[in-house]
Amino acid sequence: MINKSAFFTLFSLLICVMGIAQTKVGGVVKDSTGQALPFVTVIFNNSSEGTTTEEDGEFYLQSENDHTELKISSVGYKTEIIPLQQKTNLDLEIVLNEETSSLAEVRILRGKTSKKNNPALDILRKIWENKRSNGVSAFKQYEYKKYEKLEFDLDGIDSSVVKNPVFNGMEFIFDYADTNRISGKTYLPVFINESVSKVYGDNVENEKREDLLGNKNSGFEQNQNLIAAVKDVYDEYNVYNNYIKVFDKSFVSPLSTTGINNYNYILSDSAYIDNKWCYNIIYYPRRENELTFKGDFWVNDTTWAVKKINLNASRDANINWVKELYIEQEFEVLNDSVFLISKDYFQANFSLTKKEDSKGVYAKRTRVFEEYQFNLKKEKSFYDKRAYTFNEDIYKRDKAFWEENRLEKLNSEEEDIYVMLDSLTKVPAFKRIYDLATIAESGYVEFNGWDFGPVYSLFDYNEVEGFRTRVGGRTYFGQHDPWRIEGYLAYGFKDDKFKYGISGKWLLDPRSRLIASAGKRRDIDQLGASLTNNTTDVLGRSLASSGLVSVGDNNKLSNIDLTTFNLEIEPWYNFNVRVGTSYRELSSASPAFSLDYYTNETLAETASEIKQTEISTTFTYTPGRQTSGFGVERNVVNDEEFPTFFLNYSLGLKDVFNSDFDYKRLQFFYDQPLRIGGFGRANASLEAGKTFGAVPLGLLNVVPGNQTYFAMYNSFPVLNFYEFVTDTYVSAHFNHNFNGRLFARIPLLRELNLRELVGVRAVWGEISEENKTLNASGIPLRAPNREPYYEYSFGVGNILKFLSLEAHFRGNYLEIPESRNFAITASFGFHF
């Protein structure tokens, strides 16, 4: 799904700051009784530029061309040709008279309608029989040029907005307001980004490469993370597929082979498009609150290839923050079996509510594809996706470059956007608003070369430290920094101790991403919060800070003194190899908890502190991951869309720096997001590991329990901390979000846009007698070896659009003393 935090930064910012087309028309279409007519075709006469009326009969249409007549048609009604007296014709009221001979055939209804004797369905079946493949997939190799224009606009500009005190000093921006060609509403551009790319692909080798030739934007020139987040709002989609993924939702395509079950279809009109006779079909949803569209498409009568299509998501669709969603595509038919997309337009209106008068933000993308070439084979090395350095020249192309490479020229109003936005970013009031939004997203307060934060960690609480305060910061000169230093200082008011952590990273070779890093940390932490060992994280958020929201006694906390040094490299794209060494000292931080172990065979002597030197080699593979930035740290753009494979081999070295134990540890982790058509999205993960050699409790693999009321990734919410301890384990998790598919069928719940959550998780493990014998902590080392321990859960998501609640149930091992059989967890987040 998208870098949501960066996107919502822009969204929050725009909500806070809250040449003209040649022909504009708008109004309402009614029948002779005054009843509004939905899904009526409205086009400029003798053209293919048109739209369909909304469910309340309203429409708006504009064109860059001069038009003198409007054609309104619907099956069962007489077609009307309306002369346009002016360039702008709004508030039209158009009456369609019924065709008595076909009156019985025209009924626009929700729910199931007859699938027999419907010519639109006959045409739809022809489309399936002659289903087109994307043109580029029909050739061994392909290449083309792609032009992309992204724009964000403030929606609903009226007198109340213009007079708002927040715009003091920025009044000049309203001179640049324009009218949206889809909705007819006034908007104010606040961000524009243009890019030109050359795309290459090899279908035989399954390789793809995209070279950015030029990028131009205004308002946020240096924020490439923001640009990447804006671009990721829009996903690639193919209307011939059964499902169209928009944001993190799977909408049923009107061309889907299952579309008959989700849409009603009406044959509305026919006309010539590019000298091809085409039929016009209107479609609309059979049921409310489902992830479906309404709109129309034109299809050729011989090749059965779609020439044009528009998709307008219903306002009642279960998708957050989006009041309107519109997609428009045009195609070139290369031959009888292959089509090529020539133009793609996407528009979304983001708003806090879906009320008609609510103000929000328009996000628009236009893509134009040209200069197709096929079967020009490249060497395999050409597709090497190894990371590369930031090319500043790409972002500073001159006017001549854009005049030559823009595949769709800007109109005069769009060219003025650059002037307005460049001026706006110099206004102190705008800078203050932008800075506040940046703090809200990143948690850091930006200074010149140094960021203070994260501000969300300023205050915490746990049973050992009592109330705790933490301050920190990091160097930040830009997102392409070749080095970065981060650190924090914390103080506990109960134990009266200072804690700290500091880390440094250096990018030694940008192409191979060879990075050296080192760090030091002295703090209190909750060990065993993850099966995949995380005790080498120098600056990670301390899971000890959960005392205010814990279940039972949450006092099994440890002191950790950690020193690390690592070298990592990316020899292949998204394949990372890291070799590191660490030295850590572990001891109990609470009188009620112990990490003691026996130091001799007679079990007469014990030690309370663990000193351990370790060398580890990890391999991480993340196919499909997309990142932004070329510095020592990169932001992941599509953080919920790619699988992760992780393999770790660790070697404990006894007597090196007074280290206590020899051991070997092997761990594997696999995480896979899943999108299950129209049934929502899921996530599955698998972990496995084994420790060879005798080690004490502090070095064993603790099955991660969760004694808080907050969801923790890949933990077991009904388990207490240290309830199961293993040296060999296999763990699996599966969670599924139905995205409201079931609740949408229940009338009382439909309007709440709630989402159904289910989950199941299990772990099997064992612990050797040798490790049990070594244990002197007083904690029983119990492993789920009799049978796998399992839990299952049911929940409701999207409560108030940001809250999820889940109820978790223990499946077995009910006899364990002080065990819990039930737990509730909450999670917060902004999701579409």
C-alpha cells in the first residue's frame, strides 16, 4: 500500500492551508414528472467527450475545445440535443421524454436485475471472449516513453476560505484558482510534479527498467520522499483484470468476468470513434457500500476492444478519506488482438468527511504513453537494478528539455502554477504550517542540519523507572546524506538513572550501498519481544515503556549494555547482506525478575550478569520493495506490498572480551502480504530457528507474549512475557482484513464502514534438558512441545476511521498457572 505517513503529512498540510477551459456545462437531468434521472449519457455532440449523470441526476462536463451542442441520451428516453448559447452553461435543467415503445425496458434499479435479453451483456461477453492483453506483454521486449503529471489542489475555494485569517499574507494565491473539469468545483493548485521516463522491459527474462529522464516540481523541490509518496498514491491497474487495485483496496472491474454479479449494464448509445463504430455501455453497482464503480465505456463492434472507459467510485464505497474517485483511460488498438494504453487520468478528492459541502484536496495524475518500440533485445546486464547515486541534473532540466519531452503540453493555467507555488514557499506563514505538518508526520523538529525528536518518546512509564523522559536527535542535511548520527538521552525518575543510545552510519559506496555502522546503548528493555533476535537494535523504541497499559505485573525487564559494529552491502537489488559483531551485558532490572544461571556442574554457584560477544551474518531479500532517496537511509514507499525473506546465522564466542558462552544460532523469517481479490487483504508470516549449545535464559528464544493493550507485530496477545521459552521453534501467523465485505451486506452496519478482522497464530517449540539445567532464574522454562500452542482472534476495524479492536482467545495450554484465556488489543492508524 503507500508511504501513508508521508502522504498524510501532505494531506494534513493541504487541509490546514485550505487558461480556463473553452466550454463548460453543468446541471441536472429529469424526466417529465420531475424525477431525477441517474446514469444518463451527456456528451458534447459529434464528439466522444462526455460523462454520465450522478444518482441525483446532476452532471458537469468541460472541454478544452469549442462545442455548440450537448447531446443527452438514455435508453427508453428520446435523445435531446441542447444548443449551448455561451462558453459556460451551468445550472441547466434538462427534461427527457419517455419512448413509450421501450418504456418497460428502462428501469434503473439497485439489486438483482434480469440477465436475459440484455444486449449490453451480450457485448460484455464478446469482450471476455476477445479479452485483450496489455500490448507490452504480447512482445518479447518493449520500450516506450512515459510522461507523468501529478497535481494536488485545494478543493472548495469560496469566500469563507479566501477570508480565512490563515491565508494572511498569501491572498495572491487565489488569483490562480481554476475549475475542475470533472466536478465543476473551484480549486486552487498547491503542488505539481512532472516527470519523463523511458521504460524498458523483457518478458522473456521477466525484467523491467525505468530510467527517469527529467523531473520538475514546485513547492517541495527537495522533498523526494514526499514526491515518492504522492506518486505511490496511484497504483498501476489494468481495467481488463477482474480487480482494480486503488490505494489498498481491490475494486471489482466493470469488465470483470464476475462483473454481472456486481453491476447492472445498459446499452446506451453508438457512434464513430477514430473511424471505428463503437457501442456505449453504462454500468452501475447492484448494491451499496461495495468496492465498485459506476460509469460507461465505448467498445468497438468488430474487435470488441475497449476504446475509452471511465470509472467513478460510488461515494458510499467503503474507503476512508476519499469523497470522490475517478479514472479515465484511452487505448490504441494495435491489431485484432493487442491494445496499447495511450492515456490514463486519475483523480481523487480526499476529505475528512464525505459530505457534499466538505472541503478537501484533489489529487490528480495524468499519464501519456508514446514512442512504443518492440523486440529490441538488451543485454541482461542492462536490467541490473543495483542502487545508484542521486543525479541532481535530472531535477534541473531546462525549458528546452521540457518543450521537447512533454507528451502533453501544459495549458497557461498549469504553467502559472509554478510561479504561484514558488512564491508561496517563500511566505513565512506557509513555512510555519508546513513545518507543523512535518513534525506531525516524522515526529522530528527540524533545525539547520539537526532534527530534535522523536517528540512522541518524550514521556513514558514502566515499573522499574517509573515516569521516564527521553530526548534525542539526529543529523539531517538532506535525504541523500552520506552519513547520519542519531542519539538519545533518557532519565527514570524512580530508579534515578540516566540511559542513552548513540548510533552512526556511513555510506561508503553508493552503487553497492556499502554501509558501515556502529552504536552504543545502555538502557532498560523488554527482552524476548521478538523471536527474530532484536537485541542488537541500538536505537529501537524500548518495549519496557508500557506500564500504564499493561496486563498484570509487567516487571520482567532487563538492563542492557550493548555495543555493535556492522558492515552491510546490497550486491543485488533489494538483496542485503550484513556482517556484524556485538558485545552486550545483560542483567535483571527488577527485584521481581532474574536472569541468573548456574556456573558450575554442581549447581552451587550462580551468576546474575551475562556477558556475550557475538558475530552474525544476515541475509535480507525484499523483492518488489520500492524506496526513495539515495543516502545512507532510504524511505520505503510501498511498505505493505512486498514479501520479506530473512536469514540469520549467529556465532557466540566464549572468552572474547570475557564472553561467557559458545553457541550457534540459525533463524529464518518470511513475511508475505496477500491480496485476495474482492475478499480483502491478508498477511502471513513464518518464523523458525534453533540455538545449538547451552545458553541461559537471557540468550534463549522467548515466545513473544504481549501484556499490553496495544497490538504488537507477530506477538501472542494472550501469552504473558516469558510464558514459553525455547531453543528450537517454528511460529506462524495469519491475519485477514475483509475490508467490510461482510458488514456491507448488513443494513444497520453498512453505513458505519466497519471492517471484519480475523486471525490465527501458532507456535511449536522445545528446550533441551541442558538449557533447563543451566537455568537458575526461578522462571520455569516451559516450551510448547506437547502440541503447538495456538490463539485465534476476531475484531472490528475502521472504528471512527482510525481504531481497530480485536478479541483474542487462547486455544490450549489452559492449565498453565496465571495464564490468561482472553485478551483485547487496540491499534491505531490511518488506512484507506
